[in-house]
Amino acid sequence: PRGIELLRAQLDPEGALIVSVLAYSGVRPSEARALAWRHVGANTIRVERATAADGSLKTTKTGKARNVRLLTPLADDLADWREGHPADDDALIFGHWTDSRWNNWRKRIFDPAVQAAKLLIGRPYDLRHAAASLWLHERNYVQVAMWLGHNPAMTHATYAHVIEDLDPDEKVDAVTMILHARAAVGTLAPTSAHEVPTT
């Protein structure tokens, strides 16, 4: 989370929110671009679709809908953005994005921010792996697989290096990790309803 927050600190509010959605919900970039406000619930985000190259909507990579976990810091980020950018429930959170616009944003905005934050991230898609690694510190890989839209065997194979390095008796709360990172980096909103845990 500290690396994610260092990256968010280099971006404008929209870019910071894109990073939050990718890194803390684990959705694919094409799925994030297809999210409408109606997909954001109290505790989950409903992933039903993705964007095609021209920005039109299509099914997800697996052809299946799923619910992903909505961590409270991400819920706060989304609420803050919507307050400043009022929209109806069917509106896309980030508006219309083609692959061309996405690639341009990545080249001109995202990549320089990654360099400024001194992170080893090759592409926005890598933030999905950050979410998975974060979740694996507190949940079993079967649950994480459901959120990622993977089968458990694929998740285990992809993140075996993370899973095998974890101590099953030392679970770390994802929200606590994010809030500590935000406090350390200075990206914790002053109006946040969540106090930073001291333990």
C-alpha cells in the first residue's frame, strides 16, 4: 500500500482514483473503465462488463459477472469523487475511455508518475496484482480467486510466491495497511471518517 500511495500522490484526483480502483479492488483496467455508479454497493463492487478498444461496452474477460470487495478507503475515495462530480447511477465513473485514450494517459501521466514514485510497475494492469497480494495477507486464496474472477488453481499458481511466504498465523488487515500507508505518505484525507489504527 505504501507504494500505491506514493503513486497516487504523484497524480491528479482522477488519476489517483483510477489507481485506487485498480489497486484496491483488483479489477482489470477494461473493467474499471466500464464501471458505473450503480455498480458500487455498500460493501462490494459489481463487475458486469468491460470496455472494447473503441470504448463500447462488452462482457468481462471470463464472460461472467462477479462481486469484488469494496475496502472502506476505496469507498471513501469513490464517495469524495462523486461529491465533486455529481452523476446519475447509470453514468460511467470515469466517463468514456477508448484504448487510444487509455494508452495516451498511461504514456503521458501514469508512466511518469510511476518513475517519480520510484516504483517497479510496468503497466496499470500490474496494480491488480497489488490488490491480490494485499488480500492474501488476510484471506485464503480461494476467496481472493473469487474476487479476481479466477479459478482457485490459477490464483494459487500465479501468487504461489506470495502465498508460500505468508505466515498463516499473522493475518494483516488490508484497511489498516492502507490507512497506515496513507498517513505515512500524506494521502489520508483530513475529512476521512476512519482513524488510523495504532496497532
